[in-house]
Amino acid sequence: MPCQHPDAVPAVVARAPDFELAIANDIRAVPGAVDRTISAAGFCDALSLGGGAVPGGGLAAGSGAEDIAADLRLALAEALNNVVEHGGGPASVTVIRLRLWREAERLTICIEDDGPPVPAERLEPHGPERAAVDFASCDLDSLPEGGWGLMLIAASVDRVHRHRGAGCNLLFLEKRLPETIRAT
């Protein structure tokens, strides 16, 4: 049974999601879940058709859809990996739920898990050492391999909202859609 959050922001959660998926707490489930969510948002057509109108309300390539899809793919993969890798394992997080709402001007994705609360100090998307990195002039090989996930998520979407309640963690990712690909 999904966790209930009557006070959750954004307001879109008041209606049924356009897409819903539950996956096991297993790193092998992440790529398929990302692909299915991106497809449900209408982006697979945009990435494979090469332009023009898309039957069935999909997004046309050349409209900015490729960039939106790439941003969503990165944010989703990072967020799901964080739940699997840092959520306490299968004994703590029994299931991960994804929900997608599509509105004319934005997509909202919710990732829900029933794991322990995320410590506040772990929610900072980047420490001062990450914020000060000048990628154009630094030695990329000297940078730490891990610890970039929250920063990548925040950089890939327009709004990140976290909520904890009823024994669940909710992570909302919102991405504005440019006028060229907004639903009609």
C-alpha cells in the first residue's frame, strides 16, 4: 500500500498519477525502471523518431525533448541508485515506487521508499568543495568518484522536494517543459 501524504507538495499528487511502477530494492531493477518511466513520459519516441510529429501525443525530436529526456534519465538513475545504495538494503527498503504526472507545462516524478529517514546532513546536494569546482580548469582525474549524485539530480531538474511522513521518504522531481514540447 503506498504511503499517504495529504500535506505533500506539489498539488499534482491530488490526482491519480499518469504512470505508476513498483520495483524491488535491487540495483539491477534501476535501468529498466528509468527506461519505463522515460517512455511513460513520452520521451522514447522523441529519441528514436528523429523529428517531426509523433503519433499518440509523444514528443517530437528536435523540440528539446532529447535534452529533457537526458536530464530526467540522469536524475532518475541517480535518485534510484541513492535509494538502493544508501537506503539500508532490502531489509530496510522493501519496495520503491515511482509515480509520474504529466501536465502541459511540467512533469512531476515521485520516488517513494519505505526506508529509514534520510539524515539531514546527507541531503545537502553538494558540499563547499563540490560547489567550488571549476570543471573547465581542474584535473578531472583528481576529483572523487562518488558523492555527486544529489548535485547531479539538482542540476538536472527544476525543482527537488523531499518529504518524510507516514514511514516513507518521498522525493519529488519536477521538470518544466519548454513550449515546443508542451502537451496540448
